[in-house]
Amino acid sequence: MPMNVIGSVALKQRIGMQIFILGYPFGRVGIGLPVWKQATLASEPYFSASKHQRYLIVDSASRPGMSGSPVIQRAHGQIELENGYGRVANGDGAVNFIGIYSGRFHTNDPSDAQLGRVWPAALVKEVVAAAEARARSRYG
């Protein structure tokens, strides 16, 4: 199911919270469903919209082939929302689109922290809106 069809819930985001990178490591497609690679928020989500740091940092042992993958937050039962608390009664849980994963910070030391970048949903929406506006102006 495409990410833009799944209903999104404004789940609270905090450092250390679990998120998932949905992708195809090493190009594995299996039965066509993505691998859910677990990650945690490793930078303050609140500051990701600032001009000084436009991306989120996540802690995950991601693999080649995960770049461009959607990143989601998923919660079940009692949930913390941006504006309070709620409860999810259905079996699928609440989903919040966090952004797009763009790969790990590369180092020469294999024992370094496995950190990656996620471009936040707000920035992804800005990029898409700008591309759509440019296409409209160019092609009428």
C-alpha cells in the first residue's frame, strides 16, 4: 500500500523512540514486501526543521539498498500524540510518516556508530510541492 494512502496520526516524537525504515536491503524483494528495519531517533526531532540541521539522525544498522525508503513511527494501545494522549483500538496501530531515509554517515572505522539521515516529512512535502509548481509553470 502506498504511504500516501495510509492514514497518518500525529504521534509524539522523542529522542530514543523506535521508528522503522521500510526498504529492500541489498535489493532483496522476496515476495515484494519491504523489510522493516528498526531504528531509533538519535537527534532531537524538534530541531529538524531548522536551517542548521534539516535532517533527523537515526541509529540503525541499515544496509545498502535502504536509501529512499519511507520511515515510519508505529504505535499500539495507549499512544502519546503531539497534543495529548489517545488509544488505538484496531490491530494495525497508529502510523506516522516521519520522512525519507537517505543512507548512513560513512566512516572508515567499522566500529563507529551506525547513524543515518532521514529527511523529515515536512521537507519532503516542500520538495514535492516545489517540483509540482515548477512542472505546472513549465508545462502549463
